[in-house]
Amino acid sequence: MKTLIFTFIIFLFSFLISNKLFTQVLVTTKFPDHGNVGIGTFFPSNKLTVDGNIRLIGNGRFIGTTDSNNFYLKTNGQNRMEIRYDGRIKMYSNVYIPEGKNILIGKEDYALSTNGIRIHYSDNLDHAFIDYKDNLFFRTDPNATTCTTPLILQGNGAVAIGLTSWEYGNDGSQYVVPTGFDLAVGGKMIAEEVVIKLQSNWPDYVFKSDYNLKPLEEVQSFINRNGHLPGIPSATEVEETGIEVGEMNILLLEKVEELTLYIIEQEERIKALEEQMED
């Protein structure tokens, strides 16, 4: 049996030499134009079929095209990614980035913490850029000394505008808008018109007959004790907690309507005194 195998090997070697195929493989690494080549398989289905891994060693090695044709990556017989001849890339399916990894676009910026996306417009220009983790951050140039985060769209739906520190939300998970609020503005606002619609009652109740209008003596006594109008927050309260614009407008209108009732009462008293004087 060993003699038969050895004889077959000698025959096959002589056949390859005589047909110059073996010499051609060693010298030029070229194969005939017809048929397919299989590595790790006896049944190649394409020009080159590899059953196993492919490893490229050395600089400058590549898999792709050297002409104007597009290059495709497929699985299960379907296109998954297309690298076009002009450098554009087309994806035919979703892209999954494992946890703990980042997506950096436009610039090799490794300052971003893990599990995030950073999008730059250019690699060598100072410009604004975008971060995304749990929140969406619109930031200014990270190399500038006055770097800011002018806009944050939080994952809970709240919005922060005009923050002047790079550190706000830098880990991508913290919320910078205080709990219970939907918008935080670090600075001044200007607008042609602001419409506030409240769910609470507008103070027309002041003009109802059952409204308890405090006597002016009682109002004066409260002012003397507390230094502000009844129902209106003190200066200390406003400094500590701020004011709600809508609620404050309700309170101010309530006081205006109460003041109107006081004026009407005074007008009635004046008329009564005038009538008494005429009599």
C-alpha cells in the first residue's frame, strides 16, 4: 500500500512539472483562466473559495479593487456593505457597535467617554461638534479656551440652552435640567411674543360675590408684619426659589382686581359723603 501511494505521488509530481503548472504557481502565483480555485475545500464555487480564515501580513496589503469597480461585502448571498470606487460607503443593514465602544466621525477624537457618538465636521478646523450618549449635546470647539455646551437635548425630553461650561453632562448620563422642569436657559432670552397657557383658573373669581376681600386694615397689618403683600412671595423666597411666570401673572392680576374692588368701594363711599354734604 505504501509503495502504491509513493508511486502516485511521484506520478502527480511528474505530471505537474510536465504541464508547467507547479512551476507557474511557485514563480508567478498565477492559475489558469478557466475553472475555480479552492483552499480548504475540494468544491470551489467561485474563482477563489476559502474554507477558513484569511490573514494578511505586512504593510500595504489590502482586499479590494484597483479599478473603478465597487467592492461588496456579502453574507448569506446578500449585500451588507458596498465600498464605491469614489470612497463612499453604503450600508445595506443596521450597524451595531458593541457596548463600551465609541463612534467617531470626521476626527480622531479620543476625549469622548465610552458608549458614545461624536461627530465632527472636519479634522483640522475649529468648529462646533455633536456628542450623543444618553443625551444629545451640541458643543463648541473642544480646543478653545471658552468651550461651551450651548444646547443639550436630554433623554427625558428636557432641553438646556446657554450652558457655559464644558463639564455639563460630559459623562453623557447626568441631567442638567432640574427635576420638574422641561427647559433651562443659562442667560437672557428675547422674543417677539410669549404665550403662556395655564391649567389653573384665571383670577376672575375675585369679582364673584362670595370672594373674601380682606379689609384694607387687615392688608395694612400684614404688610407691616411681613413687608410684602398677602399671597405674594417675599424677596427672600424669590431669591432662593425663583418665580413661576404664569403663576406670578395670576397673583399680580388678582391684586389688580382686588385693588379695583377697593377703588370701587372708595368711590361708593365718596359719593355717599358727597350726597350727605349736599343734603
